Amino acid sequence: MPGAMVKIILDKIYNKIVPKPINLRPGYDMEHVFNYRPQTDNYRYEKVVEIEKQYDYLSIIRPHETPQQWANRVRGSLQELLSKQGYSLYHVYCLFASFGQVKSTTYYVNGDLNSTPFEYRRPSVHKSQMAICFKCWKLVKITEVEPRKEYYSGWGRWAYEVESEDLMKNHWNYSCFKTKTANMAPPARQEMISPTSYHSSNRLRGAMYRSDTGKLFISSLYVKQPKGTVLRLGDETEITVV
């Protein structure tokens, strides 16, 4: 994950060939996607639209439904959809919340129902601007970002572009990153104290002694352990509380 990438490039010459989407989210409408990446035998527009529709249907927040209720309702279906590795060109790193209806033009040819990929339109961006992150599965607010200025050596000029990951960087660097590291943090480890550290302490000097058998003992006045407790220091050293 993800699959193919679609950038938004803002350039007066380039945008005459590849129309700029109606907002600054890469791959927003099919016309931009299809102009950005021409159709081939392995890249069929009909297949692209079929996949996009599945994500878009999940993205729609129902009337009187909160973003959190929407996320709870679709999260399982979304994970199942991603497991099939049919990746969206628009919902690349997250599922954007939307409202309204999926729109596409359909027609019949010899009794078979067909559709026009170019006339497929996604539902509108939800006013909450929320999305479900594919990494941590948390709700995150996605706002538009300023396009980055890039130099295109093939054109020999500067232009502005937006990539899907640009919308996620703030979340990845803070909320998502903190969640990931918190889940991966190892359990706290108790510090082991070597016998030499006991001898170097003025407070404990004389509290620990060695018997004729070579075993180490320490008075219970100096440790918060009941008498008879065996403290293991390292692999071979033991101290018995007396």
C-alpha cells in the first residue's frame, strides 16, 4: 500500500492538458486521474472506477451520523477492502469523510449496462474534514495544504504540486507517530544493582556481610523486603534478607 499515485500539478501549460481538480486533494475527480495517467491494457478506467466506488460508498457519512459513529460503522469493512489490495487513487493513506451520493452516467449497449468513467463524480467533501488514517485507524482532521514549489527538469521550469502524503504529514509526525511509538514501547525494566554498588554506598556499608559458606546476607532494615527473601543479582549472585 498504496497503489498508483496521482499528483496535483499547478502549471498554466500542464493544466491545459490535465485539468486541475476542483480541490487540492490528489485524484479528486476521474477526469483529472485519467488525464494524468493514460489508459493501458493493464490500467482500465472501468476497473479504476469500480474500485473508487467501493471506497466512496464507505466514505459517506449518513444524515444525523457523527464522524465517530461513521468511523465505527465502516472501519471493519474498510480493513477488509484494503486487505484485497485494490487500492484507491483518492483515498490513498486515509478514507476521507464525504456526504451526498456517488454519481455516474450509465447507458445500455445491446442490452448490457455500461458507464462513462469520465463522468463519475465522487460525493462531496464532508464539512468536518475528517478521515480515517490507514496506519493508526484513528479519526484525523485533514485540511488543505499549500502546494509545494518543484522544479521540473523535463519542462525546464518551476511548478507547484500536491501529493497525497502532503495531507497526512502533520498527523504522521504527531498524533499517528505518538500512537505508534506508545504501542511499541518496551515494558519498564527494573535496574539491577551489582554487589559492588552495595559496598560503595556509605549507608549500606556494613549492612551486607558474607557468611563462612560464601553466601551474601543483608539486613532487612535496609531493604523493603520481608525476611527470608532471596534477591538475585545477575545470573549467579544471590542475597538473602535476614
